[in-house]
Amino acid sequence: MKSGNGKGKKSKIAPSFSVVRSLNDLGEAETLDGYKIGREDKIFILKWGRFVVCAPYSEHFIYEDKSGKPNRWAHMCTCGSAAVIVGSKAYAKDASPTDTGELLVCLLHAQYGKHADGSG
């Protein structure tokens, strides 16, 4: 695995994944490494200096992985997939347009119409 420094050096840190276990609450969950996470309507994107609205899924939610662990995606879906920011054409079938036209969505759901666990 190459590190993100662009120098071609091998990373000595194995990637870890932010696997989530449910606490029987669609608004809260806990990662397997003990971080409590909750459903948010929007997440602040530091590089952009503004909020981006999260997709309103019924069975899963988008969250920011604040663990600080290396080699992890910053934004995740509770199904286990990475979350990405897309424009309105990508989510037109799933949600109403936002003010900015952008939405944080589950990558797998955006590509295949289903979350990693097979739910819609």
C-alpha cells in the first residue's frame, strides 16, 4: 500500500476500517473500536469552509470518522462504505436538491442502489 505522500514509499501502517455495530437506534451507533457516532443532517467540510447536507437514508446514516486513525476515509456510511460528495444529478432519484446542489452519500448506494449490507 502506498502512502499518500506521493513519494512512493510503502506505508507501515495497515489500513483499518470503521466497522459499525448498531445500538438498535437508527440515529446512533458505535464503531467496533469504541467510537460513538450519531446521525447528522449536515457535516462541516473543513477544506471548503462550509457544511454539506447528508443523504437521508432510513436504515443507515453518513458520519464523520473523527478517530484520527491513519488510512481511513474521513466520511463513512454506517453500512461500512465510504461516503462521498456528489452533485445533484447523482442523487436526483434519492433526494430533493440541496441549496448547494451537493450531498454526502454512501458510495456503494450511489453506484449500485444498495448499501454494503444489501439494504436499499
